[in-house]
Amino acid sequence: MAEVSVIIPVYNNEKFIETCIGSVQAQSFGDLEILVIDDGSTDRSGRILERIAAADSRIRLIRQENAGTAAARNTGLALARGRYLTFVDGDDYISRDYIERLLFCAEETKAEMVICGITYVDEQGKLLRTLIPGEYERFRKEEWTFRISAVCSHFYSRKLWERYDVRFHPGERGEDMPISLFFSAVCAKISTLPMAGYYYVQHASSATHNFRGLNSYRLPYQALEKTIKKIQETGIANSPAFHELFVLRILSTCFFDLGRGASKDKMKELCDYIVRILETFFPQYYKNRLAGLLSPVEVPFLQKAAVRLLVILVRTGLIYPVSRLLSR
């Protein structure tokens, strides 16, 4: 049994997949099981994967009909047997010591989840920006669980997923948010690693470039609500105030960023959802001491302002007229 399972969903990544898998094969820590899920690729990805897998016994190639990233990751989760697991998307890559350092941090701190940073690069490998987490301190400094919420920059104990029977929710975009929200609330053993060894490649066909919010995709309304319910049923192990702030940040991003320019009907649906979620699950949301502009939370000012403004808009009922200004 391998120590670490690496789950790699692939869909039409022929330009990037050799670099991606090559970076995993070249890890300084080699006791890996590499689960590659070909999610119905129609380009040359399948042939490239067959060639790579034939030369490395650590690689297990699984093929399935196209069902999306969430379903492909779930396939990997069902097959993973390592003590730890991590995710790498098929168009990204990782530094040579990425897994070794994450594993060492997890073992040294006895963490069940480790969050590291992200290096954003273009197709030629040119540095665009980096995001490196600061210190995580339970009940006092938990903001890095939502400042870096992409599961690909996380390292997990596999038992954590089994204990809570957690899986991705297929069918909606933003599949990382509910997962990160859940573990940020219920996992009592979290650490951060101040490195940015995950390389997120920004290119014309990447999810970031193609995502157009409410204009093209349905946001994870059902997944997010189910996750909030599950957290309340399971019990919050960490700060309830930070958990509420995480939800407010998700909702403010949906409203101000993803909702901008959407149709009036879609914005109305989003507003109804935001109001219902807050009034149902967080009836005292407007009293959150961390949601103020002068709160000590280590979050960029514009993000603090967005959260604060959303709180005011919902509290006063002005969210509906403001949404009409943002819609097209």
C-alpha cells in the first residue's frame, strides 16, 4: 500500500498532461499511487496516458464517460488506498519536493489537513503571482482555510474523508467550495505550509478563463446548502465565527463577482438564495465580529468590504435593488 495517493482528473489536457504527470513521477518522495482518471477525453490525452502508464507501475489509469471534474475526483477517492491523499488537475503541475514537504508537515504537526500556497503561471511557465498562507491558529487565525480553498493545494489524511463520508457534488460548478467549507469547520487538526509548490496554469481553456459565473453556469446552490446542513449535524470543531465568515465570503463572491452582468431572473434567484441561507442557518450573521472592515482577520481590504456590504444589503433589504443595478 502506497503512503500517498495522488488523484489526477484528466479531460482533453493533451497539451499539459505529460508535464503534469511527469512532475508527480519526479517527486522526491516516491511511495505514491497515482490515480489518473480519464474523464472521457476526446483529444490525444488517452493515448498519451496509456504510454505513460505502461512505463510506471505506480500509475493506475481509469477511464470513464465524461461526467465532470467532481465525478472524476470521486472515482479517485473510491479507489485511493494511501494513508494520505492529494489532488492535481491535469493541466497543472507540482514542484519536486511538494509531496515530501506536505507529508513532513502533516506528520510533524499531526495534522489531518495541510494547506499550502499556489503559484499562478502562464502556459510558458512565466510567474503571474503567488499566494502563500500564513500561520493557522485554531479559533484565532482560521482565515487561510477560505483564502486558499482550492482542494488541489491541500493534503489530507484519507481517513478524514472516510470518517465523514465526504464526496464532491457533480452537476454544479465551484465544486471545491463546499468541500473546503466542510473540512474547515469539522477538522480540528489543520496546519498551513508556507510554500507555493502547486503550479496553477492559466490558459485559454482553463476553468478560470472559461468561468463566466451566472451567465454560463449554475452555482453550487444545492451542494453548499447540503454542506452547511451536514456541518450543523456533525458539529463545528473550530470557530463558529470563522465558519460563518467563510459562508459570507462565498456568498459575497457569488453576488459581487460572479453575479455581475447576469440576467435579472438569475440575480433574483441568487438574492433569494443568499437571504434564505443567512436567515435560516445564520440568523445572527450581522453580529459577526469578524465581518467588519477593521477586524483583525488577515484578508484583503476589498474582500472585507464586499462581505461587510453584503451584510448591510441583506440586513436592510437593499440586496434586491442593488442586484438590479449589477444585472444586465
